[in-house]
Amino acid sequence: MYRCETVDVLGSPMPVLLFEPVGDGPHPGLVIAQHLPVAHAGLEHDPFQIKTGERYAAAGFACVMPFLFHWWPADTDVDVKRAEFRDDWTVADLSAAFALLEGSAKVDEDRIGILGHCWGGRVSWLGACHEPRYKACAVFYGGRVKLAFTGGAPAPITLAGNIRCPVLGVFGNEDQGPSPVDVNDYEAALDANGVPHEFHRYDGAGHGFQDFTNPERYREAQSEDAWGKALAFFDRQLR
């Protein structure tokens, strides 16, 4: 249900997966930012990421999933990739992904959103800060929004005033990255800048509670409730 392409980003080839819904469209579009566990193997080897793309496509959204760790050789240690991760490179990656959706005859360029889980949650917030054409942004337990990464870019939370679309936040109350205090700070930043948002916090759930490939973290009831809220959110904002 998906196909692979490669696009050039500042001279570096970036693999992307594209998930297309049934019909000619034009469909609403979603950029899906990956979570950290897929940093090594590639997107097509991660069942959670594949299922996420397939599920949104089945709901009628055209999805592009960029591989954000293309800047390093595949066998580079994940700790190195994490330490050297740069927001300016990531913004360029997201711009290339947005352009793929924008340039597709099957996608309505005025109805594109962004979402991500875990590492991708921070990336989705970052993307909304740098691309004013997004019409919706969803952050699933994204940590490190309050932290600046290498390269000198500011922490994404300080850029909340740049966000021009509604934000959905989904978090587990047992998570420590982001912690409930961090989530309060995310909300405060959005409130201070007049950004419409809805946050949902789940008891009995920690980090990664939607990842069905991780039995220790996965919480089916909370995950399915969050899925329903996310699909309803994107339906309201992008239909």
C-alpha cells in the first residue's frame, strides 16, 4: 500500500515512503515524521511506521514519510545520530516532503498537515514552526521540544508563535520525556501565542504507548482512543 522514492535534500539522497488512499482525489495530505527506533534500519523495516501510514491512507489521507536520518551512513551508532541531529537539516527534509505532497495532482495543497510520534513529535512541532501552510499539527508524546539541538537553532518551544495551525497533543501521564510538567509548558507556550490546541493526557500510559511492537509500552485502549481523536482532529482541520 506504499511505494518508495528518493529525493535530494541539500545534496543528500533522502528515502521517502508514500501512502496513497483509494481514488483520484484531490485528497488531504499528511507529512508523517518518524520515531527514533527506525533511525538504523529504515522506514520500511518498522511495522509501527508502516501501519501508521497505512491507517491514515485508509482514512483518506495521502501521506509522505521522510527518512530523517539519511545524513549519516546506515551503520552509524544511533547515539551519534541523536547527538548530531540538526534542526536546519530537518526543516529542509520536511520542506522536501511537503513539496512532494504539494506537487501531486492527487493532493489538495491547501489541506496538508503534519504529525509525528516520539522523536517525530518534536519534529512535527518544529515543522509547524517553519511552514505556515500547514493546516494541522499533531504531536504524539514528543519530547525535547524545550531543548535546542546541535547547530545553533533555538529550542522549538521558543518558536511557538510561528505556528499558524491548530495543534493536537497526545501524551501519557506516566511519561517522563515529555513529563507532565513539560506538557504543561507546551500548553503554556501555545496559550501565550494564541495557538489553538487540544491536548489529551492518558492515565496508565507512558512513553510510546501507541507502539504495538513494544509490549511493555503499548496500551491498546488508550492508543485506540488516541487514534479516534487524531482522525477526528484531522477530519475537522483538513476535510
